[in-house]
Amino acid sequence: MEQVRLKREKNKQHLKDLGLISLTERRRQLRNKKRAAQQQEDGFTTPDTPISSTPTAPTRKSARQMRKPVQYTAIDAIEDADRLLALTIARRKRISTSMTAKKTVKRRKVLEFDSCAPIGDAMIQQLTRIKSDEWLDDMQRYFAEHQGNSVNNVQRVMLVVRRLANGVGVQHPATREGFKKNEKIHLGCNFRAMLDEASEWVYSNGGDRGNGWLIEHPVKKCLIYQMARVEHGTAFFSENKP
């Protein structure tokens, strides 16, 4: 064994003297070189590799894509996030502006009601004596034929108004709380005050997903019809009735 070792050493020295290296040494050097290149590609540095403070773009491992630039970077992701945030803010501003405009129109209509002259006591008593069937039918025809409201609009309004006139009231879908339950309304009611009461009831029970159709629109229609009938002086579709 000692002779074999000495022979290997002698051959290695002979190759070295001739400026050559053995196949084993050559393989070892190739492995070390490949390992160093792999570490550099993965972001690791070797003792012989200087550390650079400037970040470099990631390289492609695929031979097909090594020469292609990176298509999507962290900067692109940040720009996309900023663009999405800007679109979200713009959308919220549009919604807020739309809601503000609707509230302004609603408030303007309420102010128009407040600007009208109050109904006198004698007229209130006369309106109170009108039977519910008479003024309900006339109110339905007033909005359908005189005002030209849609069939769906009139039906939704009158469904609620008839419940109020019959003392059934309106039930909030979220809390099951009732509005004007067991209390029959009549044409002589103070519908302006009732409108405020209805708005407060809706707010205290979590709001109205129907945007007013639960109770506020019907009460408002009662107020509009009451004012129109007082101005008209009689029923719109029967001159023989008060």
C-alpha cells in the first residue's frame, strides 16, 4: 500500500512539474467553481467575492429566459397597489357625493313642506270626519291618474297607507318593532310631525334598506295628498264628496 501511495504522489508531482493536473483535481476544481457560481446566483458570497451594496435585478435560472429582463418587480406591485387605492378613493368620493346630493334633495323637499301655511282647525276637523275608504280611494286615484305615478309606486305607497289607516301599523324587518300599531290614522292627522316620527323610528331600529319605502315615503305621500286636497277644496274624483 505504501508503494501505491508513493507511486501516486510521484505521478502527481510529475504532472505538476509538467504544468498539468490530474483528472481528479480537475473535477474538484470544476465542482468548486460551479458551487461558487451557484452561491453567487442565490445571493450568497464567497470569501473571495466582494460584497456589493448596490442591489441587482434577479436573474433567471431558466436557460430559455436568462437573457430576458424581469417582467414584474416589487416596484410594479407598489404602483399597482397605489393605483388600486386611488380608484377606491375616487369611487368612495362618487358615492359620498351622490348620497350628499340625495340628502340635499330630501332636505329641500322637507323645507318646502315647512314653508306651507298650516292647516286651520276647522279644516282639520272636516278632514278628520272623512271616512277612510273614501279618502284612500281618492288618494290612490290622485297619484295614479292626476300625478301620473307608476303603478308600482302607487301600489307600494297605498299598501302601507292602508295598513296605517286600519291600525295594523308597520313592522320593522330587523327589530320587529311596530310603528303606529293599533292606532288608526285619518286624513286630519299631522302628517308633517308623523314624518319626523317615522324617520326617528327608522333610525332607532337600524335604518331602512328600502331607502324610505318602509314608512317615510308613504307618510310623505299622505302629507302631499292632504295639502293638495285642502287646496283643491274637495275630493279629486267626486265632486259630491267633501
